[in-house]
Amino acid sequence: MTPQLSHRGVNVELGSSVRYLGVNIDRGLRMTAHAMSALAAVRYARFFLWPVLASRLPVRTKFGIYKTYVRSSITYAAATWYHLIPQRMRVRLQAQQNLALRAIVGAERYVRNDVIARDLNVESLEEFRIDRNPYKRADDGSHEHLHKIAPLHARPPDGRALSRELLEPPAMAR
């Protein structure tokens, strides 16, 4: 039994998870609590956006709404938590994305999910989770104001690695 903690005379409740920067972290660092909350948020968004996603609006408009409300709920901080959740949670999250994309294009059930994703140019959650170097994405993107947002400078005198170098994959041995 753990002793009761207090801070400035107020008892502190011990919980099974903590929310930090919008991510639920449980005691075992399994991130299941966050995956469950993301799943609930996506279901909620899909439920309320169903009339819009299934409407006759242009696909581009519906896709923008999807990216704003559904995709952002699934992928928020995914590079940090996605690999820590069980495979069954990954499948459930991917299924929610597939249902939303299917509603956007109005596809029948015989159309494969990967065909819909390919046609809309949407990567799967597994592909998204493998976070590409954000600096490279900014440099290669279509937004000119983001090019060279973090230019590569000379190494600092103390020899520390630059933040950009920490994201680079290690060089392959020849």
C-alpha cells in the first residue's frame, strides 16, 4: 500500500494514468489509455460528421474536413505512442480511418480500403507513424515559407549533435 501523498496540504490522488500535453500515459507505458481516448474521439467525430462526409459536397471539401477532425485525432503525437499500443488497437484505429474514407467517396463494400486510400493519396496509420524527418518534409513541401526553416549550421564547438541530426537515420556501413 502506498502512503498518501500531499502537496501544500492537499491530498494527491494516485491514478492509473496521467494526461500530459494531450497524451494519456498509463503506468506501464503501454499508451492504451491514449489509444482508447483517440478511438473514442474519432468515433465521436465520425458520428457527428456523418451527414457531411456522406453528402454531395466535393470530395476535396469532405477530405479537408476529414483531415481536420478525424485524422488529427488519430495521429496527434502518433510518432511517440503508436508503436507502444497493442496490434488490436492499431487495427481498430485503422478501421476508423477506413470507415471515414469510405464515407467520403461513397464507396460500396466491394471496393478495397487500400484502393480508396491510394486514390485519395492517404497513407495508412502504420506508414504515417514512421515519422519522416519533419525538416525534410518541410524542405520538400509545397509551402515556400517552410523551406529551410531549420537550416543545417556548422557543428557547435562542444561537439553536440544538432537537433536535425538526431532525426537522421544512421548512415549505412559500406
